[in-house]
Amino acid sequence: MNTFFDSIRRTGFRRGPQRILGGVCGGVAARLGANVMIVRLLLLLAFLLPGIGWVLYVALWALLPWQDGSIPLERALSR
């Protein structure tokens, strides 16, 4: 399981410092070099599709590492 979480860390995605809720959009925008407002708008549009936006956001929230490299899902499974 550690190799799975290590591979996530190697992608370079981190929750961004431009946070509103969980920092997911800020992290994706920082990694892709995009404007954070555009990423937030795209996520809001995804919320209009049945279930896709919510599932995507929750999955990213659980898997994107914080700035210190810790992953919420990994911490939850290690307890």
C-alpha cells in the first residue's frame, strides 16, 4: 500500500495554499499552471453532472497530499 501512496506523492500534486475548503482546486491549479478560479469554475460545472463532481472532489480530497506530504486516506488506513 505504501507504494501506491508514494506514487501519488511523486505526481507533484499538493493541496494548494490558495484554499477555500480542502485546497483541492488550488493544488490542481498550481500543478497544472492554471488559474485557480478556472479550476474552481470547472469543478462547479462538474457538480452539475449527476454524481461526477462530488465523487471527483471526494476522491481528490482523500488522495491529494497536504503540503507536508501526508495523505488523508493513508492516515485513516494506518489507524
